[in-house]
Amino acid sequence: MERLYVYNGALSVIGLSLGFPAVRSLIAGDHSIPVLLMTIGGGGMIVSAGYESLRTDPDEFEISTATLFAFVGAACLSLLGTVLSAVPGI
């Protein structure tokens, strides 16, 4: 498995975890500055990770194993937090 795609997948998950709740708040009518910034930031992370996946040569991409595990762990924690915040009654 190429580390580039794992790294960019983790960044996409973090962007989705930031953007999804913000988009839900926008749909509900909350148009505050923090919500708008989270929407833009989450969308930007998803778009930039996709762009980097398409434009970067996987053989030239270098990242340490510890850093890659940190990004994957952060993606898992942010996804867990988003899921737990979306479930009513918890």
C-alpha cells in the first residue's frame, strides 16, 4: 500500500470530520464565522488531499512511519468524535 494514499486518505477523513458538522449547522441556519471557516477548511482539506494524490508521484513521497501512524490515529479519533456527536442521546 502506498503511503501517499494512506496519508491523503487520513487528511480527507479529518477534513470530512471538520466539514460535515459545519455543513449540518449551515443547513440548520447557523451562519456564524466559525461554522463558515470550518466548512471552508474541511472542504479545502478534502480538495487538497485529492489534488495531491493526483499530482504527486507515490514513489517520491516520503513520510516516516511514526508520522503516518499519527495521522491515521488523528483521523480515527476525529471520525469517532464526529460520529459520537451526530448520535442523539449520548
